[in-house]
Amino acid sequence: MLAAGPLLLGGCSGNGVSWGEEAGGGGAAMANGAAAASGETVRTGSISTGIIQGTVAIIAEHDATERQAQVATDRGKAWTKRRNASAQTTGREHYIAVDTLPDVNTSPKAVKSVMIFDTEAQQVVGKDVYDVQSPPPVGAIARFETYSAQYVGPGM
């Protein structure tokens, strides 16, 4: 299913930062201001800490090809294996957002094609590929429809 224009997805209240050239700067202040106004807590931090929460501009959504699903699965498994071997694990992310390959259905405006990977089941979630115009920083927590997932990029 193709979206007519950018669809901003975030938490239920819309709090968070929008990704772009200054995702770690002014957006964090915006998120803190929104949290203060609504009384909700918003996790923010520098890009290097991996604790940023925000919205993702999804410009299209379509079914994954077999190849896209396989690439996302391989990258998700590689990331999970590396995370489990690391002594500096920051947490046990249930869902991660991992880059996959573009295909003929990928929007020409997309910067990345992303799928959601379940680190516990060791498989991609569903069959959706999200074409994003402005991906979150690697390590950031982002909302993709009903899933909050840590964006790991290619996961390698």
C-alpha cells in the first residue's frame, strides 16, 4: 500500500523528535517541552547513547520480496548475535528496525527501506517494508506503526 505523502508516526501523544539534520539538537528540546506540557516522560539523549525517541517519516509501505525479507533476517540475526556477544549490552531490545534492499516498489524519494525484526523470535515481523525519507540515527528508538524499535541501520 502506497502512502500519498509523508506519514509521521510517533507515540500516541505525538511526543518525540523528528529525524533530520539536527535530530539530536533542537528536537530534544522540542520533545522535552512537549513532555513538560503533557506531563509525560520522553527519553532523549545524544545520538551516541542510543536513547532518543521520535517519529519516522514513512513515505511508502509495501510488501517485502523474498530477497528483502531474507536480507533483513540475516542483518537482524547478525546484529542480535553481535549484541549478545558484547559485554556492553545496553538492554534487550525486543524489536529492531533494520535496513533492507530497495526494490522496484521502493519510492524514488526513499533514503532507506526498513523492516522490523523480532530479536526473540529471530525473524522479521510481518511482511511490511517501510520506505523512509529521513531515517533515525543508529541506536535511536523510533515508532513504526505499532512497533517501537531500535534503529540499527544495516545491523552489521
